[in-house]
Amino acid sequence: MRVLGVDPGLTRCGVGVVEGVAGRPLTMLGVGVVRTPADAELGHRLVAVEQGIEEWLDAHRPDVVAVERVFSQHNVSTVMGTAQASAVAMLCAARRGIPVALHTPSEVKASVTGSGRADKAQVGAMVTRLLRLAGPPRPADAADALALAICHIWRAPAQSRLQQAVAQHVSKGRTR
């Protein structure tokens, strides 16, 4: 499975591609950041994020796009920009018929570090170790994007089995 992880943001949108299956060593195929100038008009920034995501989709042809689920109780303006960048990533994937998976920050942290409260340094260190990299990807948004892809690869088999079980249960209920 090839997954494009997206850590959404308007100024820095982390992107990372990981390939592999649960239970086997994973391979990083690419990592980076789509940047936009903070002083640019919002519409232009969103177009720049779209163009950057499209380039990654063209270059890596992922099977799935894993996006961080936007959640915050505090800074509304930051959350709005993050949500807008997240929507752009989901739109780019949907336009191509690529499935999108959303994962919360705590799910991602727990998947790669064992703790849903891990800090950015811990996530970066584990991404480095899991992907056998020389050092943590910089900036942290890039490491977070790789962590999203890893999380999805590891969680997808269990989520698929759960969805199949629910579907079977629902279909049995309809035939009664």
C-alpha cells in the first residue's frame, strides 16, 4: 500500500509518502513541505496548496491519502487555515478517485510512539527509526506527514475488518 500523508497547514503543509504493509518494514518514497507566503491572499495560498498536493499525487500515485483530522479548542484562525488546507487535500484526492482517511493527532502519535500524548520530537524520532532514516525530517510538519502515512498503513487492516463485520451485520439484519 502506498500512502500520501498530509499534515495540513496554510504556511507549511507537510507531505510524505510511505509504502508497505502492516507487520513489514516500511519505505519512505518522499517527504517535503508545500509552502505558501503568510502575506499572500487566502485564495492564492489555497491554490498553491492545491498545486503542491497535485504534484505529489502525480509523482507518487498513492493508493490512499491520509489527512490529519482537524481538531482544536483554541486558536480559531489557525484552525480555519488548517481546515481549509485539509479540505484542499481531500478535494485533490477525491477528484482522482483516491480514498481519503482521516486520523486524529492522538491516533497518529499513539500509532508511531505508543502514546497519544507524545511531543513532536518523539514523533520525529520514531518516524526516523521506523523508516530507517539518517535523521528526522525537517520541519516537523514533514515528519508528521510521514507519521500519518505510517499510522494509516498500520491501522487500515483492522479498520477494513471492522467495516466488513459491520456491513455483514447490517446486511443480515435486513434479510430478517
